[in-house]
Amino acid sequence: MAAAATLSAAAVSFTRTSGFTYVDAVAELFDSGEVHGPSSGKAGPSPNGVGLQFQTAYTEGSADFGTLRALATGYSSHALLLPQARTNAEWRDTIHISSPVLPNGAPATIFFALQLTALVTTIPNGPVVIGSNAWAYLDGLGAINDLFVYDAFGIPLAALASGTYNTTVGSDLLIGADLQVNIGPQDAYAAADAKNTGLFAMKILTPDVYYTSASGTVFASSFQPVPEPGTFVLVGIALGLALHRRRSRKA
């Protein structure tokens, strides 16, 4: 495997976790900034209300290379109250493609995948906005896979998007993944729970070709079976998932 020193001076390696809660026109914000290792943050709970009118929102998330987690919850007792919560988690890394046998410029193919598991829960009395989505990419242009999770009944909890990316020995590639969850209930309870999700896997399919990452991470080459997320003991649980795959665009 090539030494890390073969990475260019422009190599990127960071994680970032950010988000907010918004209750009764008061915002709580958090942002870890770009850090060279695991990041995390949370906001809330932010309860506010008088008598029978009450609203609250809470959000938390964390990011590490290859793993993203996020949660957003909120409750509103009145249709005119609209608490909001959103969490964003992301990571970026640079990999260098090398080979002890093949010359620079030789073709190489990378397999990569993103697995998303989310529990989207509502008790709707009024309008609810809720969802989570995640996406991953190699080099930003050459291959893009999108996963979306929506509030719907009877659809599996986990989704997997995967693809291949053609590159060459000697190349530096930017890789990354992003996860976002958000809620906005009116006269309802809502939760987007993606605390056990956003898993990234990658392997090089070409024999005698290897990679080195700027972060030092060796990414998983496949996924283990996904345990079911914790169950919300609530009436009217809604579980949802929709998978959208976008065709790769040539770099």
C-alpha cells in the first residue's frame, strides 16, 4: 500500500456536524466546524409554551469517516405552532490510488456504496414535515448515488445505493458522504431517527491496486447485517423509505 506521503498537498480530510432547533422564533444552533477527526453536536431540548399550548424540538448528530448519525424530534400542541429541527453530518476524505505492479495511468475501478437506515415516526394531528436523506460520492462528478427516506407505511427500513467509479493509478480522489434529517410538525409529534445509519463502504476491484486515505481510514469493503433501530412506543408509527439512484455522470 502506498505511503500517505504520496497524497497531494491539496488533500482534504475533515468531518463536520451542524444543525439547529427553532421554537417560538428562538433558534439554537450548533456547528462543529471542519475537524480532523470525529465530530458531534446537539441543540435543545428547547421547550416553550403556556397552558395547553406547548412546543419543543431537539436534534443531535455525529460524523466520523465512513459513519454518519443524526436525529431530529419535535412536538407541537397547536396547529399555529411550528417547531423545527435539522441535523447535518458530513465527512470528506482524499484517497490516493497506487499499485506496486501497474504504472501510473493504468485503469482502475472502485466499488462504493452507502447504506441508510432510518426510523421516521409521526403522530399526526395536523400538517407534518419530516424526512431524512443521505448521499455519497467519489470525486464529486464521476459517480453520485442518492438515498431518500420518507414517511410512508409498509416500506423496508434500510436502503443501499452502490456504484462503480473508473479512475487511474496515481490519481487523488475526493470522497465523501452527507446525511440530513429534519422535522417540522404542526399540532403533531415527529421524529427522524437516523442514529444507526449513513454507513459507507468502498473497495478497489482492480487486482494489485490499493488506496491510501488522508485521514488514515481503511473503509469497510462491505456491510454487516443491519440491526433494527430502536422502536418508538407510540401509536400510529409510520415507517418509510424511498430509494432514488441517479446515473453516474462522466468526469
